Amino acid sequence: MVIGDLLRHSAGRSPERIALIGQESSLTYKEFDRQADCLANALLGLDLKKGARVAILSFNRPEYAIAYFAIARTPYISVHCSTRSTAAEFGHVLNKTEVDVLLLESCFLSAVAEVLPELGRRPRVIVFDVITKGDAGVADAVHIDAFVRDYPAEPPAFVADESDGFAITLTGGTTGLPKAVLVSHKARCASAIASARDFGLAENDIIIASTPLFHTAGLFVWFGTGVMLGTTTVMPASWDPLEFMRLVEKERVSGAFLVPSQLNDLITHPEFSAASLNSLRNVGYAGAPMGRALFDRIQAALPQVTFTENYGQSEACPITIRRKQHGEAKLGTVGRPASNAEVGIVDAGGRFLAPGEVGDIVTRGAQVFDEYLNDPEETAKVFRLGNGWVLTGDVGFLDEEGFLTLVDRSKDMLISGGENVYPAEIENALYQHEAVSECAVFGIPDERWGEVPAAHVVLAPGRRVSEDELVEFCALKIARFKRPRIIAFVDSLPKTPVGKVQKNLLRDPYWSGQHKCI
């Protein structure tokens, strides 16, 4: 199976079912399939070499979905660009991935115009929407309707192989310049099949794509799975809790995929309405660890919802799944391996560890990526164990039943006086205080201990607590040496487009001397 087949099969089963709702319009599966074919034929008409890169820079909208499946029906590779990138970051991505064609929303034309002089090759620019007067133009940009006008809406002659390179997503983006993760058709079909088994979605579901489609989880694990099953997908352009509640109520949405910070945004919003979300039954979440205290808050606010946790990353997704039927005892874990994944724990020397021992998390299976594009050294690092095992860069342990506890992201761990300290544990303690709406813990320099924990905290509306009170509260919940030494009260936390807190932006001023430590 290849990705283009996912849409083709659903269109064959349910041609008149609504597939996409967005930008105040809707498309049936038949229309979705035909428009993807038409765009695929137009792209094939460019006669590019196999493996040529076709980039998408857009907020969530039906045209993004059409482009995604159109590219999948060609020998080309789609590149999914972040809408939050600076012009410099965007130029880096276009150069690194050697993009030949760029499909985008007109609001990004100014960024394109800025980086064009610095590109090694000039991509052909195709615009999804109307170019308004305020948009900075690119002289040779064409509207998508003009680009496809002379091409038929029929299946293209090209037939992909499952091992062909299919898509590139960009890693995290929380630190440094992103790496380009290349995956095959086989890997992302495996992602959709595993997610369909493990998330409990069905053809009659109406789902909402509330994380950006340029992100692995939003595109491959959630949206791609929905298309494979034949669900209806609602596509808000960006995340807004009020708009989310409005769309769920209007479209009777039954399933959503969110990251923990989005769920927290939702339930703490001053206009949160459980009544508007009464159709919501199934929520998948991933993207960052979520402690028990925060989960309990969210579950209490949405008691009718069944939550399914997914742990994965751009290089391999999903890795583990935790569902309600796994029971209360497994709430502290991120679940057991997804249906087509293996998971292990290794020490620094690559030796596999016994249950209960903390080490580096590794995974293998059909869902793993092929390589970091044009980056053989980084590729070799993550595959250095051999036999298909991928080092995730995260730290955790397995229990006797194979359930994984994610101790923390390895890059977030700090070493204080020779002891490993995991911010997620401290964040979970902070979330148990009723005054804490949101928090982030990270390491700051300390002359005696090397580094110690600090926390930035967003207080709940109308709540007050002192720094000393919160520090002592933590000391009652966790070992005293793990307590945060500094707590700064802030209005908000910086986040990536998919809702991950950018701890590097919080951490760096302390290490550069811009912020006083202790």
C-alpha cells in the first residue's frame, strides 16, 4: 500500500461522504480524490526527476490536504514547512531540501520574496488562495487554478512503490536549525494502520485537525488515519480554544487530536463550555509528557471523553499507545508499543536493560524513518545500534508488562550535584497546586551543584501564591533536592506551533547571564 491509496479506497467506498470541512467550504471524498488527481497530473507535467521535492507552506485548509495526496501520487517528495518559521529558517529548509516546487498560501509570499535571492535553486511558486493587495508578490507565482487548468481529474499513470521516499517533516524546531526527516510510503502507511487500530476511530467519526498538518502527529498519525478510515475532517486554520469549541458544537465533532498545552488552554479558558463539547468522545494526545495532576484536571473537565495517549516523534510514530482499558495503574506510563513497533531500553554502551532500569529509549519497526536528508552523520548516530533500532533521544524505563514510562526528554534532563533531575517530575508536582495553570521547569547554572531546577509558572485566573509557598509545596511532593530554586511568575510560556514549550528560550537567558540565577 502507498499513501495515495488511502484516499482512493475511501473515495471508492463512500464517494458522497463529506471528507473535508474548512475555509467555509466542504468537499466530498469523490471531489477530494479528483482534485488530488488533477493536481498530481499537473505536477507530473513539470517532468521533474524522481525524488524532486515539492514543499507546502500553509495553515490547515483543504488545499493542503489535496496537495499532500497529490504529491503522494507522483514520484516526488512532499516537504512540510512550519508556518512559524522566520524567513531565515524557511530559507534554510528550502536550501537543505532543494525544493523544486512550492505550494503556499499568499500570506507567505513576502517570506518567499525575502529568501529567493539566497536560494541555490529557484522553486516554482503556486498559490492556494487569492493574492490580496497587501501581499508581497513573487513575479512568477501562479494561482493553483491556472496551474491545473489543462490537466485531467483522472488517476495519474505513475505508480509508486512502498519503499519510495514520500515525505519530509522537520524536527522539533525548539533548538537550532531543524533536521529534515525523510520517510517512505511504507513507514507512513504503517503509522496510519497502527493508529487506526489503537486510537479507536471509525468511519462515521467527525474529527478535527487542531494541530498543524506540517507536524508529524497531526498529519500522519491523525489526519492520514482519518482519511484511510473515511472520516470527515474539520480543518481550522490555527489553534484557538473558542474556535475549537464553536466548531466542535457546530459540526458535532467526535474525535480530536491535541497536545497537552492545548488541552490545558481549553479547560482553563475563561469561556470554557463543557456543554459545547458534549459530542466529543475520543481525544488523542501527544507531543509532551503530561503528568497525572494535569491529566486528572482535564479528565474532570471532560468526563465523557476517552483519552488515548500516543508517544512518538518525527523519526518514528507512533511508538507507544496508552488507552483507557489499560487501567488506572498505567496512567503514569505512555503505554505499550504500538501494534507494529518494538521498544527497548539501553544503557550508554548499547546494552539492553531489564524492566525497571532507566536508560535511553530505542524503537524499531515499519514506522521508522529512512534518514536525515543530506545529514549522514546525524543519521548514523541514531541508527548506531544496528538491526533497525533507532535511538529516540528520550529517557525512560519499561515495566514487566512492557509499558513505557517516559522519564523525560533527554535534552531537558539536568544533572544537579551528580544526580539526574527530570523536569517532568517537578512539573507534575507544581500542577498539583490549585493556583498553577501552566508551568515549565528547566536547569539553570549553579556554582555549587552545576545546575539546579528553575520554574516559570502561569497562575490560574484569580489565584495567588508566593514563590516560597510553591517551593515548599514541591518539597512536600518530591525529594527536596529536586525542588525548584527559582520560580518566576509569567503571563505565558513560549511555544512551538504544535504547543511544545520552548524551554531553550526560557533557559538561555540564565546561562548567558541576562537573568540572575540565585
